[in-house]
Amino acid sequence: MPTPEYLFGRSLDLPEAIAVREMLRARNKKVVFTNGCFDILHVGHAEYLAWARSQGDALFVGLNSDDSVRDLKGAPRPFVPYEERARLLCALRSVDVVIGFSERTPEALLERLRPDIHVKSAQYRVEELPEARIVLAHGGEVRLAPHREGSSTTDIVERIRAHFSSGR
């Protein structure tokens, strides 16, 4: 039996995402945007994305390309290739649209997409976010989502390394 595609969000290119954004805007719906590498999907990601989605009517997720993840995190990252990371995000109930980008940060994407709300983790400060000025310049808001301590891909990788290096 084939996978029921209607149960997945959509992975779109930027022009398609802008068209969906405009359709939602015409219906007075609030578009929320967030971004990240989402390399090894974990509970911190799930809670973060659900919180982000709760801030509006649709959640668009900017997903770093494989080269961008390597640039940000170093080799051997990403552990999971882009297409698989996008598919996993699209399988989450909270995610409506996934859009890939190849830069380190999503300023160029935000300049064109112009979401109503941009969400980042509370481990950041709004003043530290290079993309905040773009969102604010277009009349959007920046909101900080609660951060779950000890729940990151880096934490998970370190626990796995410790487990296997201890000879268990």
C-alpha cells in the first residue's frame, strides 16, 4: 500500500511557498516561520515546532541544505540527508510547509516570504538574530519559544558516543 500523501505537509520551493503564503494572507491567516537543521529529530524539536505552530494558522519551516548544515555544524553533519529531514518534518502535524535554503541563516528567504511571525528558541535573544531586522522591517513579529534544556542533536550524539565508548 502506498504512503498516503495527504497525511504529509508539503515540501515546496520558494515560489510555491510564496504562492501559498499569499493565498493564506488573502484569507487573513497568520503565517509562522521558523528554521533550523533538524538533523536528528527529537522531542525538543517536536515541542518547539508545536509551540511555533500554536502562534498562528500555518507553520512554514526553513530547512538548511546539507552543505549549509556542514558549514554550521562541521563534518560529519548532517547525519540525515536533506530529503529525509524534509520528509520527517512534513510528517509532523504541526508543520504545513518545508522550504529548503542553502545559506547559514534565512535572511534571504525571509526577505521574500515575509511571514507574520518568526519563531526562534529562547536560547537566543531577539537582538542577536540577524534575521530579526528583516522580519520587523516587513511588519512581522519575532517570538521566542521555550527551550528544552538537554534536548539537542549534539546532546543525543554525545550520549551515544559515551555509551559506545564505555564498552557497554
